Amino acid sequence: MPLTIGPCGKLTQSGRGGRPLFGTLRNVHFVYILRCADGSLYTGYARDPRARMRLHNTGRGAKYTAGRRPVRLVYTESHDTLSAALKREYQIKQLPRMEKRALVRLTKRRRVK
């Protein structure tokens, strides 16, 4: 049965009435990069990057992405603390576009190997 992250960050399994399986996943924070339809990159923070991407694609994620849909999740990075994730988000936002693109490419190569 598929696993999902339910309300309050609880891992649940379909068919179990949404009851938590392992408690909460409160210590997982993500920095993500989206590629917009116009080719631009958007960096953000989320507890669930895929859900956040879906929100961006409805036009309610951020003003920047609302007019550049559809967006695609091209990079994620997990962190143990909110502080670490937000610091990394800031670092990535300060990078020139070419360095962000290199970060995305490097990650794709690692997954393929």
C-alpha cells in the first residue's frame, strides 16, 4: 500500500484509515528548485517539495511562478533543521544562474550512476 505524509507530517498508509505508521517526520526540511515553463529557476523551502510543486502549478505557490506555469521539480536537498534549510535556501538564491544550473545537472548525474 502506498505511503503518504498526512496532516501534521505524519506518515500514513492507504487502507489504514489514515492512522500514523511511524509518528511524525518533523525533522525533515527541504530546499527545492523548480524549473519554470520559461526556463527560469525558482528556489524555495518546503516540508513536502512535491506537494509544494503542485501548489505552484495551481497558481497559488508564489507570485513569481504563477505566471510561469507549469513548473517542474528539478532539485531537492534535505536538512535536519529548519534553520539549516533556510540558510541553504538563501545560499542557493545568491548563486548566479549558471551555478544553479550546474547544481541541478550534478544532481541528475549522481542519480543516473
